[in-house]
Amino acid sequence: MTTTTVAAQARDLVKIYGKNDAEVHALDGVTLDIHGGEFTAVMGPSGSGKSTLMHCMAALDAPSAGSVVIGDTELAALKDKELTRLRRDRVGFVFQAFNLVPTLTAEENILLPLSIAGRKPDEDWYRQVIEAVGLADRLKHRPNEMSGGQQQRVACARALVGRPSIVFADEPTGNLDSASGAEVLGFLRRSVDEFGQTIVMVTHDPVAASYTDRVVFLADGVVVDELRRPTAETVLERMTALQQRAMGAPQEG
Amino acid sequence: MLKVTVRNLLARKVRLLLSAFAIVLGIAFVAGSLVFTDTMGKSFDNIVYGTVSDVNVRFEDSGQAGLENEVNLDDRSLPASLVQTIADVDGVARVDANVEGMGLFVKKKDGTLLGGTGAPTLAFNWNDAPNADGDQIATISAGEVPRGPDEVAIDERSVENAGYELGDTVEMFTTGAEPQIEARLVGIVEFAGGGLAGATLVTFDTPRAQELFLDGQDAYSSVSVEADPGVSQTELADRVAEVLPDGTEAVTGDDLADETQSIINTVLGFLNTFLLVFAAIALVVGTFLIVNTFSILVAQRSRELALLRAMGASRGQVTRSVLTEAFAVGVLGSTLGLVLGYGLAGLLKALFGQFGLDLSGTALVFAPRTVIVSYAVGILVTMVAAWFPARRAAKVPPVAAMRDDVALPEGTIRKRLIVGMALAAAGAALMAAGLFGDVPRAPAWIGVGIFFVLMAVALTSPVTALPVIGLTGMLNRVLFGAVGRLATENARRNPRRTAATASALMIGLALVTTMSVLGSSVNRSIEAGVDEQFTTDFLVSNAIGQPFSTTVAEDVAAIPGVGEVSAEQNVAFGIDDRSVYGSAVDPAALERIFELNYTSGHAPESTDQIAFNETTAEQLGVGTGDRLELTFPGTELPVTVSGVYADTYVVGPSLVLRDVVEQVGLKRVDSYLAVNASPGADLDEVGDEITDAVAAIPTVTVQDKQEFSDAQRAQVNQLLYLIYALLGLAIVIAVLGIINTLSLSVIERTREVGLLRAVGLSRRQLRRMVRLESITIAVLGALLGIASGLLFGVSLRSAFSDEGITDLSIPWVQLAIFVVVAAVVGVLAAVVPAWRASRLNVLRAIATE
Ligand SMILES: Nc1ncnc2c1ncn2[C@@H]1O[C@H](COP(=O)(O)OP(=O)(O)O)[C@@H](O)[C@H]1O
Ligand SMILES: [Mg+2]
């Protein structure tokens, strides 16, 4: 990767849930740079803070300490209104499920962030996205008339259509079978390759991670490892190693 | 299962409280009406039983309820010699002779009249007659007994209200030869019964009372007789009756009290029915709210219900668990409603006090019946309303527990449409029967017909709503873009829910619109009638239709510039079993001012002739030349029909000569004077002079054409506003319904709201979205309601065209205002749900399962 720009960065990010005895350090000092035009995967065991990291970086939630910068905007300085605008205009988000408004058609869902902002879509770009997502014939359908994979692709198209500087996806294929998952991942990969989109994706699945350029491993709220140009095998290897280290730790201590 | 039910109740307290609130308001109205009318009844009981003697001697028919006794001033009197005759009857312990005067008004210190439009002023001679219990009926609680022509005693509350103190000079007005009198207030008089229900009690000494009310004869209106110990009321009444002349009767205290009681009960019954009709409307509207709330709660819980079914709960158990919840809500709502109703009755009591019906002497009556009725109605309404969703809940298949998207099985729209059409047809038939058919209790038929049609509109509204939502949707989209589109889709996504919510408002507005069409048509008809027929320059009358002294006519006639004066006295008499109003006039004077259009015959020319207007002639089935008997209190008058005239506003439904009044023993007074200026006289000047001439007598007012028309319409409007105010309750409940539905919908769509926020919808836009949905629902309800109300109003108007609503007037501006108000209501209803939606934590919203 020759890209040198940093699309987003987290510095000493801490997120604490609960109080006193019930305190949970979901993030315990995460420092991470997301490079522009790169497809980054975040992996880690359940409860390691992946979703929390996504939420904090995507301006959906405020960290307890530390800073998040999107492009050159420091999120901590923004008010609710500005955060809303930032989410609308500069960040895309794909959730694990229930990404679409059931009353709107696929097309309307895709254009939702733009129409909320009162903006017209860039026609060329819109057509490119639709083509890439492969849903040209499904645009008038409502979510309940589409398969899970199609719905997630619509969600991805929505995340991309506003040309956000960064897209966060939290287990976008978590609810899909492998074929549908591949559709979605393929689309995300292509948007990085063809459009230079920056994407951060949380996943459990080594195969999904193999679509990315870089894998960041999280455990107990801290970054514990990193892997470039992953394949399913190398990712699995690392995961097993990390798991063993985690299990072996108490014995050593 | 009970455990599940209790958990559900606790988990959804806020939502259930909101729906319970509909019951609270409805039951509060029911309980309030009952408590209030019971209190009024109790208050009158005290008066009735506190003021009768063992035996009461009076003229025959003076106790009957017909309008004859309200309109006519009985001028008959019992000679003083009769009092002695009665005193000599064996078993009589004592006799007291009473003089009763009507039509007296007390002027307050500020110059206005005491009592106004409310309770009457009762004038008596002072005596210390005992009631049947042996207590003195009237006592002087402060000051002295009035003696001589210049002294008077008045009840305490009236003295207070009028701003007088003992020793002050009080000005009063009578219908007699001395229209304006003065007397020094020397005493405070009090009734043994306690309160006076707002009536004013004025007592003079006997000679003065005779002078004022019996033209100075040594005579009396009635005699109170006390029995010797051991002599029963009936025994004594029989003995007294033997010495009485024809036309008089001896009535036992018990009978007299019962008689008065039944007259009062008729009036109270009417008031009670009137109030309960509005309570019923409120409850019907409330039913919609409850059906909706339970439907939504059941829908939101369908997965859980399916799980229960999968674990082996029977359909019956599922239904019962929902109904048990409804029962709890019903009990809670009724309890709170009772408490609120008690407060409402207190409020009504205070309000009626403002209008002169003072009940402060009686504490609120909380009868066991009130409690039973309130709980029965409250629980029944809630359970019936919850029954539909409960049944639907039971239809959730157990397999739904495993599925992701649980849609409750719903009856088909087609079934709704069919049932709706059938209801509409039945309702229309009932209305037609009530309006045009000859059925007993026609208003009930019309009412039930309207109810059926409204239910039909509500049932079919998921279909009829679509074009309206389409229209508002287009507007929303054009004006508000994506947010408008989202709002419209939200309203459309569950047409049944939207329609049911709107239906509650629809019912309220349908009734309001009906009343406003009728009211506006009545006003238009009055205006048209007045325009055409009111050919007099001035009308001298009493603001509340009370008659006044004939001296006024003499004073007015004496004013230079006054040309014609036609005096008219309202009379009433019986023909067979009907009560008929009439005007006693001098036909020649009347003709000089008003042109009556005789369709047959001519005006009465002697005291044995009568003329009718067309409607009355038709109702009585009489025509020119027919012979009739008019029944007046104590006497009958054989007459011939001299003619029939076209219906008109300027005289009553029948005409007799003025001499008839004295001939049948009624008091001569005037009810109206029609006054024309002489040709060439300056109208304004003459008007001022007439006003000056009657200025001393505030009971009498002078109106020109415009003022007369305004005054007539003001009366209509007053009633209209009262009805609007009462219908307001239904509207408040409908608004609660919108709030409830929106709140529940927002909770239901928590995840969606979170998603929208995540993709950049601002809090403001989110609030706007909820608001627009709310406005859509409200405007939908308003449009459906106004359309139905127009239908009712127009058909009722045409049915009543014979009864004087000759012109149709549709108050478009007012209807447009209703729509705007509905939109505002929508905005207000959305405040809380929108606020809640915008406060939702984005992440928590997304995480909601
Ligand atoms: N809203 C919350 N309140 C309390 N604890 C939370 C909340 N959200 C997450 N957590 C806790 O924070 C930790 C990290 O959660 P999360 O970021 O969802 O992990 P992951 O996505 O990696 O599975 C977990 O221990 C979780 O229980
Ligand atoms: Mg997670």
C-alpha cells in the first residue's frame, strides 16, 4: 500500500460502561490509524470491544477518554448537531442487520442520507454504485421482498452513495450464509479497489477478513496484533495463537 | 399465566396508564353527572319537604307541570273569609294564609338584576306557618320581621349577592300596577329546607303583598293548614275539602311534596340524560383508544405470545391473559374516574352557582349507585374494547415464535367493508325512521342511527383513509422531502392503526360539525325570518322572556314620535292533552305593524275566537270554523277558529284577544311591545326616548331589528358553545389516543429510529417526522369527521325544515378552522412522542431486539 493519508485515527481511546463495581472497560486505551483507501478488518473474541470501537469512531457514541479524528476533524469538539451532520455527510455505516427502513424501497433507502440532507445524488457515481452492488433490477422492491444478502448490499450501497470519507461496517455478513456473504464482501472489496473507498469492517470470520488489506486484532479493549495482506489461513493462525496466549496467560502468571 | 399478566402490566405501566386515562375521563363524566344530579335532587328534596304543611289549600290545576303554569300568571285568589271557614274545621290546629307573587325582580346595588337568567325570585307574605314536621317554614335569622308597606326581608345569599346590608333601601320591579317599588331591608329570611337552590326569597307583610300581587284585595293565593295532634293528613284534607268552594282543593303535605318532586325529577332526569349522552360519546371515543392500545401492545408482544403458545398455553389462556390486563386497567381507570368525577361534580356545582343555581347548602351526594354504575361501565367498556385484540392475540400460531417477522393475523379488509356497509345502511335506516317516520322516542332512533353510521365510517376508514393519506403524503413530500415521505409511509404502514386513531377524532369532529351546521342554519333561518317579518321599528321585551307591567306600554305610547304600539301577552292553554302557546293581542294594533298572512279566515274578533298558525292548525287537525275548548287553569273557554295564518316569528302559534286574559282569570301583563315611530320621526331619537322611558325598569330592554336578530342568535350560539364544550371532552380523549398511538409506534420502531439517526437524521428532522405523522392522523380524522358531520347536519336540517330551520347554511370558514385546529392538535399530540423519539439513544436504539 502506497497510501499515506490517515482517514481516521483513534488515540488512547477508553470507553467505560457502568459504575464502580460494575465498571466494564470495553475499550482500554486503543490507538489506531485507519489509512485512506484501505480495507481494514477488526477482529477479536466476543466482548473484546470491536463494536464499541466502531461506534466511537463512527460518531455514534462518545468515548470516556481519548480522541477520535475523522479526516482532520476532532470529534470531541463537536456538538450533537455537528455530529449528526458528520455522520450524514462523511461517514457511512453498515450494521449486522436491520439496516433498512421497511417502508421505503431499496432505491429510497440507498438515497436516504442524501435526501435527509436535501442533496441530489451525483448521477454517475450513483449509477456506478448501483451497478457495482448489482441490484439495478431490485430498486423498486421493499426490504421484505429481498433476501438478506440483497438487503445488506443495499445497506452497503447506502453507506457508499454519499461518498463518505470512511465506511464502518459491524459484522455486515454476520447474519448471512457464505454465498450471500461473498456477494457483500466482493462489493466492499471492489469499492475499495475501484473507487478508493476507505472501509473498516468488524468480522469474526477469517474468510471475510481475507478480503481486506489489513487485520487489526483486539482483545480486552486493547489492540494486540496486526496483520497485513491476510489470507484465511494466516488469519486463523493468528487467531489461534492469540487465543492460546489468552488461555495460557493465567498459568504463566 | 397470571404471573405473566402481572409482569406485563408492570412492564407497560405508562402505556396502560395512557389508555386507562380514556376510561378515567369517560367515567369521570359519568360519575360527575350522577353525583351532580343527585346533589341537585337532594337540594330540592330539602326545599320540597321543608316547605309543605300538613294540608295545603290551593286552586285546582295550579300544581300541574304543563307550560300553562310557567307562562300564565295565575290571577285567582282565595277570599279571606275562606281562611276563617277552614280554621273552624274540626281537627285544624292552625291556619296560615299565603300570598305568592311571581315576576318580581330585585335590583342589585350595582344596578343590574339579581338572579339574571337563573333561578326565580319567589315573593311571599311573611308568616310563621309550620311545615309538616312542625318546624317554622320561614324564619327571620337576622333583623326583624317586615312590617308596613316600606319593609322587606330577603334571603341571606341574595342579600349578599346583591351587595345590600340590613337597613339599605332595596329597589324592586313587579309586573303589577306599581312596576317599580322601594323598601327598606329589615330582615334576613331563611327557609326551613336550608338552601334555596339559588332562588331569591322576598317577603313583605301581608297587606303589602296583597297590594303588590293581588291588586290590594283582602285575599290569598293558598292556605297552609296544621292538623291537631292525632289527626292524619288525609283525614284533615278530606274534612277541609268539604268546606272548599269549587275550583279549589286540599292537598296533603305528602302528596304536594311528591307532586313537586316528580316535576323536579323530570327536569333533573332530562339534565342527567343530557350529560350522560356526552359521557357516552366520550366512552365510545375512549373505546377506540383502548382497542388501539391493546392491539399495539398485543402486536408488539406477538412473539412472546407465540412462545407461550409454543410452550403449551391454550388460546383461551392467551385471550384470558390479555383480558385480565384489561380488567385491571378498567378497575384502575374507573377508580380514578370516580375520584375525578367527584371533583367534576364539585366544579359543575360551582359553575351552576355562577349561573344562579346555588347549591352550596347541600354537600355532594355520593350514592352507592354512582359507584356501581361507574365500575360496571368502566370495566365493561375496557373489557369489550380489549376483547378484539385479545382474540387476535390467541390466533398467533405457535410457530411464529421461531419466525423473525411476526405479523398478527388480521381480519380481511373486505370483511370490514361488508360489515361497514351493512352498519351504514342500518344506521341510515334508523336515522330515516327517526327523522321522517312516526316512531316513539325519535331522538333515540336518530342518535343510534348516527352511532351506527359513525361506526361504519370508523370500520371502513382503513380504506377511505388511503386517498386522504395519499393527498397529505404528496403535500408532505413536496414540503418536507425525505422526512415528509418517511412520515407518510409511517402513517400508511399500518392503515388500521392510523384509521382507528383518526376515528376517535373523527367521531368528535363529526358531532361538532353536525352541531355547527345546524347552529349556522338556525341562525341563517332566524336572520331570514327576521329580515322578512320583523317590520317593526323597535321591540320592547324582557331579556329572559318574563312579562312586565302594562304601565310600560302606556309610558311608551305617550312618547311623542311614537306612532303605533302593539302589546302582546304570552299565554298558554291546553287543547285536549296538548299545551299550546298563544299571543293575546289587540288584532287591530297588531295589523298596523305586522302584516299577518291569513291562508284562510281572519283574525279573532271576539273573545270566543282564536286563530292558529299553519303548523299548529295542522298538528291539532283543526281548520277555520271548527269549535274547540281551551283549558286554562281553573276554567275552560269554548272558542271557534276564526282563521289560519302563515307561520311567523312575530306572534306565537295562536292568537286570541287580550280580553281573554282577564276573562279566564289570568293576570294582565305584557310580554312584548312592538313599537313603530310615527312617520317622519327621527328613528334614533325615538329609540333613545323609548330607552330612556324604560330605563328605570331594568327588566325591560329595547331592541331594534339588528339587536333583536343578534339577541336571538346569541341564544342559539350559547347553547352551541355549551355543546361544543361538552364535546371537547371527546376531542381531548381523541388527542390522548393520538399521543398514545404515536408513543407506542415510536417504541415499536425504536430500531428504525436509531437507524435513521445513525445515517444522519437530525433530532429536529426526527421530531418533524413524528409531528407530520401526527398531523396526518389528525387531519385524516378531521376530514372524515367533517364529511360525516356534513352528512348528518344537512340531513337533520332538511328533516327539521318544517320546524323552522328553513334555510341551510354550511359554515365553511368554521369547518376550515376545524381542519386547521386538527392540524394544531396533531402538532401538540406529537410533542411528547417526538421528544421521546429524539431523546432515544442511537446505540441503544440500534441494539434493541
Ligand atoms: N451499553 C453497554 N452497557 C454496558 N456494557 C456494555 C455495553 N455495550 C457493551 N458493553 C460491554 O463492553 C464490552 C465490549 O462490548 P462490544 O464492543 O459489544 O464487544 P464486541 O463487539 O467485540 O463483541 C463487553 O464486555 C460488553 O458487555
Ligand atoms: Mg459486536
